[in-house]
Amino acid sequence: MRRLLDFGLLALPLVFAQAAVAVDEASQEAFNNNCRTCHSWKKGDNRLGPSLHGVVGRKAGSAEGFGFSQSLQKSGVTWDEDSLDRFIANPEGLIPNNNMKPFTGIADAGTRKKIIDFLKSNPD
Ligand code: HEC
């Protein structure tokens, strides 16, 4: 009995560690599947779309070295969980005439949340 208990206590942190990794992988996968064609999360790595490094808390259209549309620059939006969620759900709904095309939005709230979790984790 005592040995069983010891084993249980030892195994507990392992279980938690594995759960954390699983969440990260699912979030990264959601980003890779939906956004990575156009966006990198590496700092300064602008591609078809701007680098999304540090995007949470940033003013829309302010990433250096990327030619944003006027619409995005003048939107007055600062990216937070709520504005990101609305933008990813329906970019034209939040900021009309933006250049994030032909991306039309992700209907599934769970997928959007995973992507936002990934952006919030702000990997290098
Ligand atoms: C087809 C290419 C493409 C895809 C796919 C795409 N984007 Fe974009 N994204 C862009 C472009 C281009 C812009 C710049 C838009 C503008 O200037 O109006 C942009 C802008 C953004 C911005 C504004 C950044 C800033 O600094 O203001 C965010 C946030 C963003 N994208 C998030 C995402 C996320 C999250 C996904 C995946 C769900 C995604 N994008 C998928 C091309 C894309």
C-alpha cells in the first residue's frame, strides 16, 4: 500500500507535464494549419503577412518593415484576445478593406482560441 502511494505521488508531476506539452502542440498545430502559409512568429520575419511576434498588446498595423493597408493602420485597434478573436473569425467584419486575403475567417471558436493561446505564448 505504502509503495503504491509513493508511486502515485511521483507520477503526478509527470502527468501534469505531459498535459502542458499537449496543449502547446495543439495550439501550434492550429496556427501552422491556418496562419503559417503567410505568417511567421519569429521577430521581424515578415512574409506575405507581418510577423506575429509580440502581436498581443501591439497597435494594429505597427509591426516594423511591413507595408500594411491604410485600413489596418487607421483601425485604432490594439490587439488583445477579444479583437484577435473577432479578426480571425471575420477579418472584414472587424476591419473592412484589409489586405489579409484570401483568408476569410475561422468559424470554429475552439480553433480560434488555440491560435490565440499560441500567439499569447509568444514563442521566439
Ligand atoms: C493569405 C495569407 C494570410 C493568412 C492565411 C493569414 N494572414 Fe494574417 N495577415 C495577412 C496580411 C497580408 C496581413 C496585413 C493586412 C493589411 O495590411 O491589411 C495580415 C495581418 C494580420 C494581423 C494584423 C497584424 C498587425 O501587426 O497589425 C493579424 C493579427 C493576423 N494577420 C493574424 C492572422 C492569424 C492569427 C491567421 C491564422 C488564423 C492569419 N492571420 C492568416 C495575410 C494572411
